[in-house]
Amino acid sequence: MNETMIAWAFFAGKILLLFGLAFGFIAPIMVWVERRVCALIQDRYGPNRVGPLGLLQTLADGIKLLLKEDLRPNEVRPWFFILAPIICVIPATMAFAVIPFGPPTTLGGLFAEPKRLQIAELNAGFLYVLAIGSLGVYSIALAGWASNNKFSVLGSLRASAQMISYELAAGLALVSVVLLSGSVDLVKIVESQTYLWNIFPGFLAFLIFLPAIFAETNRTPFDLPEAEAELVVGYHTEYSGMKFGLFFLAEYVNMTTVSALAVLMFFGGWEFLPFLPWKDVGVDVNGLIPLFGGFSLPAVIIPFSWFAAKVAFFMFLFVWVRWTVPRFRYDQLMSLGWKTLIPLGIFNIILTTAVIVFHRMS
Amino acid sequence: MLISDYLGVLVLFFLGLLVGVGALAAARFLGASRFYPNKNSPYECGIPSEGAENQRFSVKFYLVAVSFILFDIEAVFLIPWAMTFHPLLEAKEGLYFLTVGFVFLFVLTLGLIYEWRKGLLDWNV
């Protein structure tokens, strides 16, 4: 194989790996985890019939959704009604283009110099994730308006106002990460955390960021848009079958993206422990791990798996919080966003800057 | 650069489109289709729908959107400011950086206080 072919294979491999993982593995497994953990917390069994431990339940549900009638109520605006779920999936897919899932590596000597495990090496870094992520608001606003149903309209209005409000808080929290790490590039942000994870100097920023990502993904305690007691299910009231399935799928893919973002920004990405990076425990990311029978694996699989485990923990946190914390009231939600998180975000930026400047001067 | 970085973004866009359109098209062909008027009526817990479709909604949502645009642009301005932090620290210009940022954030906070005092952030009325 010549160099060009290897480069293309690497490019395609990265896309297939991330896309396949997100849509073929993480989203279905998360739906299962969500239902099983919910059952565990509520002291019941949850899905346990289809496949071992009910693991194939999501597959069965997916097939069911495909075979459901493609319902289109009379009052809807047809084109926009179909467009909304498609617009919902596209940004969810596009957002992980800049998410690095391992340290730059030569893949055990395949490349002359380390290559990044990232689909697109954009200068904008995490700003791209924020920008693409906010496109999700369009699909929700469109879904509510196109449905032409009062519950949908109310749900989509609430969802849009909530998502844009908390986007500000998330943005302000991430400014202080830029102050700490000096870059918007996610690989460089992780590299700056080799010995000191951003969670320690940036604890306040993380406290702002965490509720913001819950609100961005419309998860409990911020699932006001679908408050079922008041609004049926909010903006996707009129959606059923596969159209609903796409909204559902996009929610889980978005959860994966924001969990990965939280890990990369605050928890040292793929690094081992807060003050102990992989290189200090003797793992060479460019090396090979010998297996039996003469085969060997690139050692980058270790930090990659560790990163995946950290992301999995955050995904679990989403589920855990959902079945533990009750939903806010709408005025509480807006006042938390605008009157607490945003002033706190501004204060945090001033604090972070002042501490670093005066620390350097003394 | 052998492969443009934006190619990856483009490929992901089309993959997303493929998932969306593919799933809906598959459901269209595989799913049953037996339409009748009651099934296709707007959702209203089983009773005929009441009230206008294009109902009024609180002007607050609009105001939140407007103030979001202002604050979001200001948050975007903070990123380039934050990017110059480390170079300026190296050049011993940390205090200059701090002062400039403070002035900007002070104006930003004034705007927030104004909105707060005007009651724009109160939803329990």
C-alpha cells in the first residue's frame, strides 16, 4: 500500500469508527442502559426478555419503529414536518467531526509522524461543536411550528428559549477553559492537562458547564420542553414511528458528544489519572502491544478505551440524574440560567484571569 | 495536506442526511398505511381539538431570543480575548490583559443588570 492509500484508509477508518460507534453501538446501548438503570432505581426489572439481559431490546424497538405506519396528521405543514427530524439528525452527526478520541499516534509505526485521531482538524476547535450543536434549535423550532398543534408549539418555544439560554452559560464556562489551556483546539486542550486536569483550577467552570449541558440536551431536570404532565411530550407530540425515532436517536448521539466534550475540557481527555499521565506509567501511545501468536495491537487502544470509559461515566451520570432529580418549573429554569449561571460565568472568568495573572506576578 | 479537513465535515453531513432520509424512506415503504380521519386528526387526548392553531404566546420568548443574540456575540468576543492570554502572560502584559477584559466584562454585566432590573428575566409574573 502506498502512502496515499494509507491516508485515505485512515480517514475512512476514523469516520466509520466514530459514526459506527455513535449510531450502531452507543445510542442503542444507552437506550438499554437508560431503561435498565431506571428499572433498577425504581426497583423493577426493566427490559430483560429480548436477547441476553434484554440487550437486543433496542434492536427490536428499532425494527418496530421501521414497520410502524408513517403517520402524517392532517393539520401539519407536510414538508417542514418531515424536514424537522432530518435536520435534527444532521447536526448530531456533524458535531463529532472535531472530537479527538485518542492522543496523536503513529499507530505503532504505520505513519512516520504522529497523526491525530480526529476526523477534521479545524482551527475553530470546540467552537465548531458549539456552533453545530446550536443548529439543533432549528429542528426543534421547526418541529413545533410544522406540527401545528398547541402542545407542540408551546414545547418548541420552551425548548428553544431554554437551549439558547443555557448555551450562553456553557459558552462562558468554556471561555475560562480557553484561559487555562490557551487554545480552542481540543487536542491542545487535552495536552495542556497532562499534569493538571482543568477540573481543579476550573471547578467553578465545570459547575456551570454541567447543568448547561443537561439543559442543552433537554435532559431531566431540564426536560421542560417535554414536560408530559402539561405538554403531552412537547415538540414531538405529533411525531410517531421513525420520525420520532430520529429525534430520539439524535438525543442520545448529542448526549455522547457533550459527554465527550466535558471529558476533553475538564477531565484530561484520554489521560490516565489527574496527576499521572500515560507516559508516566510506561504506556507509549506510538508503540505496539504484543498479543499471543505474533499479533500485536497499537498501544493507542489503551488511552482510547480509557477515554471511552470516562465518556461512559458521564453518560451514566445523565441517566442517574434523570431518575433522581425532579423537573424544574419553567421560571426556576430561566432564573437559574440567567440569574445564576450567567453572572457566575462572568465572575468565574474574572476570577480565573485575576488568579493566574497575580500568581504569575508574585 | 492530503485530505482537506472540511472533507470530513462534508462526509459527516451526508452521513447524517443518509441516516435521516434513509430511515424515513424505509419507514415509508415498510410501514403499513391505513389512513382514516380520526387517526389523522391533531393530537388532543382523544377529543376534538379546541382553540386556534396559531395561538398567541408570551412575548418573553422573543425578548429572550433578542438578549441571547447580544450576549452570545459578547461571549464570542471573549474567545479571541482569551486566546491572547498566554502570549500576553509570556510578554509580562498580564495586567493589561486583565484591565481590558475587566472593562469589557463590566459593560457586559451592566447590560445584564439593566435587563434584570427591567424584569426581563422574571418569568413568575
